[in-house]
Amino acid sequence: MWRNHFRSGLVFVLFWVAACMPSLDEPPPRVVVGECGDGTWRFGTFEIHHIAMGRGVSTLIIGPTGRTALVDVGEGAWDRTDGAEKVGAYVRETLGCARLDYVVISHFHVDHVGTVGHGGLWHLTQVQGFQVGRVLHRDLNRFVGTSAGTLATWRSFLASSAGQAMRPQVARSAFQALDLGEGVTTAVLAADGSGALAAGDFSGDVSPPDENDYSLALLLRFGNLDYLTAGDLSGEFARNEGYSYHDLETPLAKLAQDVDVYRVSHHGSAHSSNPTLLSQLRPRVSILQVGDENQDGHPSQDVVDRLGAISAVYLTEHGDPSTQLGSAKVVGHVVLRSRDGRNYTVAGDRFVASDPARTDVDGDGYFAEADPDDASASVLPALRGGCDEVYQTCY
């Protein structure tokens, strides 16, 4: 009962916030699926396609009326184009056309957006001719950390006539971000550190915030089915030579609440999917987009073990060969489908979405499983690894 009241309230708040945001000149054009020939998608089906593309990342979301969002178009290296080529072919096969209502850039790392003049989103639109109604991205002008070179090229491109044709827009936290048709609500839960990270250009510092820290987090809801994706958002404070990570997952957990499906952040890195977040989300399904050729130890054994203890786990590829996957399944493209917002399949396996009763006695937003003292609203989960007073607002 409490859970249903919360979700109803969340939807109300999202639409109220959206109404108060500056209005757009016009909505992005609708994709007419039949224009380019029939694809595999069928009207009335909500689908999320986690495309298997090695180290690159791309996720196609299709609302039940055919409105679409492509989250990221990545490449395995700065000068590669095979990621965009795979995505283009996959989207055409699925939709039957080369048009997208939205492209969401979670953050500006090559494996999520590619390089201007080579691959990624640039190749998809400028070489393959995809039409995009709107690009949603983080604030690459006010928040600059480790990825200054990539940011500079994308900043220039998005300001060009070709970039402006995609109507780029900066995402803000609590913004009702995407119109994916009737029955689907979306919200930006994190962007540019969500006020916890200082604005500024820190690219010349010894250990500036990593680009991952600025990732967008999106929460989607279709019926009872909740889905969270958060780019490569960090979940601990760790300072290294050349970059630093900050725990943005612990405050995100308070907003995300309970979800059915979690698109695992940062390819299963040990720096993400921290215990507080997973204890709060309690996902029934976890999906890992990871490449076999990665040299970063993804996915981490600890993360795979934590995910496997609470959810069914699916991967696009195995990743680090030393990681023991247990009962997790490597299936290539990981596709989620639902027609009623309650019953859904992932890679053909059946699940039922639910809003389970969870306990939050002190009303601080953290469920008992994630709260160190659920009898006191003044006691909150500690930031993992501590807090960085140089760049981060500490509580």
C-alpha cells in the first residue's frame, strides 16, 4: 500500500516538475515505423534492447506506441566505427527505419558516445544518415573533469549546424526527460553530480572528478515495471593520479527506491553498484553490458557476487575471463519485453514486475535494508570511501 502511494506521488511530482520546466519549441518528431519497412518491434510492446557490441555501450528503448530513445552509441576505441555500424544495423532491423525520437548521451567517454569525425553518434547521424529528434546530454560546459579533450570536440560539434539539427538539450535532475508515449514515465535522477559536485573546469587538476561521476541516471516506469540506467556513475570515493571517483550512488539510492531491472553501472566495475545502492534497489534482474576484450577487470567479482545474491544476472559478453559468473547468463543482446507493464521477459525468461512492501520507519528515504538505523532520520548511510571536500558537498 505504502509502495503504491509512493509511486503515485512520484509520477505526480515528475509531471508537476515537467510542467514547471522551460517549455520546448516543439516535441521531437515521431518515428513512423512503417516508413522504412516493418521491423521486429510490434505495436503495444515496451522493449529495451541492450545491444552486444564489445566494449562499446548502446541501449535502444521503445515505448508501446513506437516512440524511441537510444541511450549511448559507444566505440571500443577513439578511431573505431564498428560500434556505430552495429547499432545502425540493429536499430534498422528492430524499427524498420533510421529515425530516433531521442538519443541520450549518459556521459562523454568514447565507449558511450564515440569520437567526432570517426564513430559513435557522429557516425550514426553523419555517415549512416540517422535522423534524431532530440539529443539529451549532461552539462558539458559547466562541469569538466577528466574528459576535457572529448568534451571539447563534442561541445564544438553540438554547437555546429549539424549538431543543432539534433536539437541538443542539457538534462537536469528531476526533469521529466523523455516522451516515450502513453503509459511510460521517465525521470532524470542524476546529472552532473546532482549538486553534490562543484561546477567548474578541473581538467588541469592533479586528480579531477572522473567523467563517470557526471553520468546521467534515468528511471523508467511502464505499469509496475521499473528500470534504472545510470551510465558509469561512481559509487565510492577513490583518488588516483589523474582522476578521482566520488560516491554519487548513495544519494541516488534515495531517489531510485525499489526497481525491477537494473542496467548495471560502469560495466560491473568495483567502483560502482555499491552495497547501499543494491540494498535499496533490490532488483529482480540485473543486466551487464561488458566486452570480452576489456582490460579493466570488468565485471568485478565482488559486484557479480552481490548482484547474483539478489537478482537474475544477464551479460552481453563474459568480460574478464577470471571473473566467475556463477548462475549469470551470457546471452549476447539482452532484450526486455513487456506488453502489460506487469509480466515481462528478459532474454526469454519470464518475470513479474511488482511494487513490494518495503520498510522505511524513519521516513528518510532509505529502506531498512540500506539504512544503518531505520529508527533515526538523522542517521543516513555513509558515503562509501568517505567524502572528498575538494570537489564534493559532504553531509
